[in-house]
Amino acid sequence: MKIRWTRPFTQNLESARQYIMLEDPKAALNVLKRILGSLDTLSNFPEAGKLSKQKEGTRQMVVPNTPFVIAYRIHNNAVELLALWHQAQKWQ
């Protein structure tokens, strides 16, 4: 299934990358690889994430071995990436 990136998701990803890069550039690259790997999973298995309790019609997938969560929805035969956040935060 096609992956559709939204501006909020892209901004969240870049913010996370920049923040981690300040402390540990190697860790930032590893986290980015894991997030992109999760997008490959969603492309092949779009219902892999659990249904969200916060926002109807959306799903959430925890990125393995990271503290990050991807929020998305299946819309018009595509996985639409809505947000990325650290588990210590709340999805706004």
C-alpha cells in the first residue's frame, strides 16, 4: 500500500531527529532507520497498528526498540502518516 506523508508527520520526524542528533548522532541515525523500517511494515501490513482510543479512525504503531509512536490512518487506499511522537508525550 502507498505511504502518504503529511506535513505534521514530516515536521515531527525532523524535530525528533534534530533533538537526538544533539546528544548522539549515531543514535539519531538508528532511530531514523527503525522509523523508516516501520513504514515499510505499514506499507505491507497497514492494519499492523492498534486502533487509537484518542482519535476515531486512526491507528497507532509503536516503533520497535524506540520510544516513538506513529499515528496514521488508512485512507483512499494509502497509509496516511499523521504524527510521530515520543511515548512520554501525548498526541495532540
